[in-house]
Amino acid sequence: MTRRGIVIGAPLLLLACGGREPPPAPPRVEGYAWLTPLRLNVADLEVVENPAGSRADPPAPILPSAEVARMGRDRIIPSGTTGRARFIVDSASLTRSGDAIAVLLRARVEILLDGDRRVAFAEAEARRGLTGAGGSAAARARAAETVMIRAMEHLNVEFELQVRRNLRDWLLETTPTAPVAPIDAPGGIQRQDLPQG
């Protein structure tokens, strides 16, 4: 039953802005509940942040650790009767070096039975970066927000991929299907002849 997680990180993306002010940050929807829910066959969800792996150099309008934790709470829906899922924010950092910004996000979800016995897990990682973040505090904050939004977009895609790949035995159907009645059955599809001509 154990599934191994595969971490696939995106290469560091460097955007040269040539000393210009960075463009406005892309629009951001608060939270991630609008994305496809990942319904797991567990009764409860625990979200754990790792303080040792968290860092946010100012200005940081989006705190990486809080944002990854929000993703876990919004996307993972406990939909079973036993066991629990533990979502762990392993690493969440936004660091600055000169005019460069780097973001590293790493998260893991574990399926636990009989207390703390881990029976399956999946993990994902995202890395994004930007150089030429601008001189003003407002420009640096806008650049940090842009990089965080892009990193979270990648983490969401990668996380769902890994959950579907490594926790498929624990993943419940998210789209209900309507029962199909046989043709010509009462209440089913009725067969009709099309007019000729």
C-alpha cells in the first residue's frame, strides 16, 4: 500500500528586468478552494508548519509558509471515516540577495493509520526566482508577490499530480456521475425513429 513520492522541482527561472520597474503582480484569488478538491479517504486533516524551514526576507507581502499551509487546508478534503492526513510544510522561503529573489516551496502529505503509522505519502516542490527586482520598496514587494504567485501556481500543479500518482488508493472520486438507465427502460432514454427525407 505504500506509495513513494517523487519530487520534481522546476529550474530556477531568471527574469532580467534591465533596471526597469517590474510589471504589476498577476491577479491573485485569495485561497485555493476554487481549485479541484483532493478528497482523501481519511477522517481528519492536520496541517503542520516547519519553523526551521521557513524564511521571508522583507518586503514579503505573501508569507510563504502561511500560503503553502493555506493550500493544504483548501485543497485536501478529508472525506472518509478512519485515519488522518498530515500536510507538512517542509520548506517555505523567500530570500533576497542583492536585486535577486528566490522562492523555495516544499510540501508533503502523509496518510496515517493507527495513530502515527505512515502508510503512504506524496510530496512536491517548486522553485522560482527573479533578478532585477527594482529599487523602491514598492517595486521589491511587487516583485516578491509575483515570484510567490508563480511558485504557488507551480506547487499546486505539481502537488495535485503527485497526490493523484502516489495516493490514488486513498483518493476519492471528486466528480459525481449520474446513473445511466438502459435504453427504453422506464425513466431511461427513449428510442425514437428519425423522420425520413
